[in-house]
Amino acid sequence: MSSGATSTGTDSDSSATALVRRIAEGEITASEALEAYLARVDESEETIRAWDHLARDNARKQAEIADKARRQGAPVGALHGVPLGVKDIFDTFDMPTQYGTPLHQGRRPREDAFAVERLRSQGAIMLGKTSTTELATYAPGVTKTRNPHNPEHTPGGSSSGSAAAVAAGHVPAALGTQTNGSVIRPASFCGVWGYKPSFGAISRTGVLRQAPALDQVGVLAATLRDAGLVAQHMMVHDGRDSAMRPRAAPDLQAAADELPPVTPLMAFVKTPVWDQADSETQEAFGELAQALGEAVTEIALPDSFAHIHTMHKTVMEAEIARNYHRDYERGADQLSDSLRSQIERGREVKAIDYIRSIESIGALAAIADEILNDYDAFLTPAAPGTAPHGLENTGSATFCTIWTYLGMPALSIPLMTGSNGLPIGVQLVGARGDDARLFRMANWLVGAVSGG
């Protein structure tokens, strides 16, 4: 496994950050930029199948409106003219939201999800709905998206289409969600940046409810700065989401260009599932830790963390059983075997086990935050290896589970390439609420690996 080139977002004219600047300076119009992206869609979509719904005409109208506003000198937003993909579990008033299942075919919401509304208010153009796995779980959805690096391999899930669309250059960024590993894992498999913020940082109003104790909105992006640009403009308090608290949004775009004020120190954690990483990944992370020298210290997580995977499964499946009850009752025969099994196991979860698993989140997260008083971030794999061959399995989320359960911010950084030529990400995890620090650490890590 070798190190691969990556970027924080200043070197590509097609990055969202660069596109905002180019449109503002008159180098290109929003309509011209959109047509360039649509040309890339036409080049590869037949093979990749990243989109559940592509709104070409609607996007062109949005671009024309954006260009008219600029010509007239009207105020413009921070994402003026930038095309984005929206995972097909976010409500959109002008496009169907079908959750990757025939059970919701033709569903047309009346309003945008809060996150989509915020991005539109900043001038973003919604190019369409990216493919999701079935009800954002483990089985591939209706579209069966492929990995742009090799269409015989999975792109991961459940934010399959968002990761694939960004990797293929269809859009510079796209929305995803994560309840286990649904942003970080596909980002790793597709070789793009994946960002899962601190729990409660972005509203989930208008997003499919799977397991609200765990559900988080995230971003797949071509660059670190693009991930920050898109995410920070969704970080607006929404009283309808009980997980949110009023707080100022961090300037993640700026943090993506900054470095830690002092020499950083990362804690390399293999986690209790290290034996599930393939030998190539284990060797690569050992070499990475060695190459970073004194900036990395290997530590073991406390014994209490060994049970997190079981507790996460308890919470997730119990809440899936509750929230997907109607789908199960009216169309169990149209659900995959894996989702039916999750729902049926969730129905058998004992209340005492669920309550204990929920109550453990805060206590264990506090322990993790305390460990990070001595370190800037945890360094760990984003996935057990490169994307598995075949389209029926979206790959293991096991290296994401701990951090999702604890609500800690995480980034998948496209730094490595396997011997089969497929990418794999390096995962950085920060303390809750310290997302800007995590972005600085990612910027530092890219420079350290590339020798910059």
C-alpha cells in the first residue's frame, strides 16, 4: 500500500472553493460551470450510476438565476453557483426523495430538509439526488452504484452515490449521513474526503429517521476546504432537532488552511477490531505511524470501549425497528434479507439493554474527550481495507462504529492506495465540539505525509 496525493483544496479549478472565486471574479459563469460538470456526468454515469434522480433542467434554471443575480449586483451567498449532490434521504421540494427502496417510489416532499434549505440560501445549485442504499442501511439500493476506480467494486454505503459522484468529478461535494460508517467508509473506498461532524452540529430535520441517537449529517468532498465550506453553512441552530444546541459555527474553511499552533501529537489507536483489518492495512498504518515519528504515540483504548460495538448495534437496531415499523408491516417482502433481519432483531431488544446502551454514550464519550486532553486527535483506519469486490456487499463499517456511537467528529483522508490500485482513507477523530482543530490536524497530516 502506498501513499497517494491529496489536497486541502487550493489547487483545483473544479473545487467548490475555487469555483466560488472564479464565478465571483467573472472567469466563468455558473451556467458554464454547470455544463462542465454535466459533461463529466455524461462521460461516466452510465457505468457508475451515482444518481437516483438527475435534475438537469432544474439545475440549469438555478444556474441562470445565479448568473442573473451576479449581473445585477444582487447579494450572493458563500456557495453561489456551486453544484452539489444530495443523498436521496434528504427531503427536496423540487425532486423526489425515495430512500433507495421501491416502498417509497414516487415520494414527493413539500419542503426541503433544513440542511438543503441552508445550502440553497447560500446559492448552491442542487444537481440531483445521489444514490443511497436501501433505507440508508447495508443493502445496495435500487440504483446499485459502482466504485469509479473500478466498477466491479462497491463504493461503500450508505452514502454510495455521494461518494461516487464526487470521486467521478460529477460535483465537488455532496451530502451524506452516517449512523455507523456511511460517510467515512464510502469516502475511504472512493478516495475522497469524508467529514462526519460532532453529533448535533447539523440539523436532521427533513432527513430520513433511522436511529436518531446516532444519525448524523456529513459531507463527501473533493478537498478538505470544500468539506468545510459546505458543512459550516449547514451548522445553523434548528430547534426542531433535539440534538442541537445554540452555538457559533466553526470556520472550517479557514481551519482547513491553518496548522496547529504547536507541534501536534496524535494517538494511534488500533481499536478492539484491529484483527478485522487486512494485513496490508495493518502494515500500512504501522509504516505511517513510524514515518510520523514523535508526532504519533500508540495507545490502547480503555477496556470499557470493548463493548461499544455491541451497544451501538443495540441502539441502532432497536431504533431502526421503531422507525421502519410501517415499512416492515406493509412491505416486508420488498425489503432485503439484511434489513428485515435488523428490524426483527431490533424488535427483540430488551428495554433495559437499550437504556443502558443509550446512557453509556455520554459516559464513554467523556472518557474519550479526556484522553484527547493529551492528544490532538486519534489516528485509526477508516475501513478494514480497500473496497470489496462485488456490489452486493457495501463493506464493513467496524472502524467507524466507536466514533459514531460517541458522537465524535471524524475525517476520512484520501492518503493511501492499495496494491490493487484502489484507495483507502486514513481516519482522524477529534474531541466532541472541536471540529476546527480536527481540520487543522488533517491539513498538517497531509503536509507531513507529502513532505510539504
